Amino acid sequence: MTKAPIAAPYAPYPWEKNVLAVYAVQALHKGEATPEQQRLAVDLIINGLSDYYGLSYRPDTHDTAFAEGRRFVGAQIVKLLKLSPAVIAAVKKKTEKN
């Protein structure tokens, strides 16, 4: 059994296969996205564009580094999405004192 080839991390996202997500990102940027489009756009960014939950290892070291750079963006977005209101308020209060 042969393994499927791992896509090059620098390859452009195949947006043609997910046109609804493209419209969702455009609507999000314009501030006109519906709640469903907002979720679709963020899902595209995290799972499609940054491939946050995917495997970043590639046989070529440079490709792995590039894939890790993409994942870093997804990691930052996921971290912000999961911050609790209590943590945000505590940090805000701390920074206002400085």
C-alpha cells in the first residue's frame, strides 16, 4: 500500500473547490458576513489555509519549516478563540495599570 503524497505547504489553496468559503471570507472582510459565513470563513482559515490540525512534517526540512509557519498562524487564531472572558479581563486590567 502506498501513501498519498503530502501536499507542498507552499502550494496555493485550491479555492475553486470551495467557492462558498471564498464568498464567506470576502463577506467577513466587508463586515457583511452572516453568522454561518463567519463560521465558514474562520474554519477555512484554521483548517484550510493554515492547516492547523494537520501534520506539518514533510520529508524536506524547508517544507516542514514552511508548514510550521502556516500552522503558527492557525495556532494564534485558535488561542484567541479559546481565551476565556475572565483571562481577557484580567490581562486588560493588568495592562491598564501600566
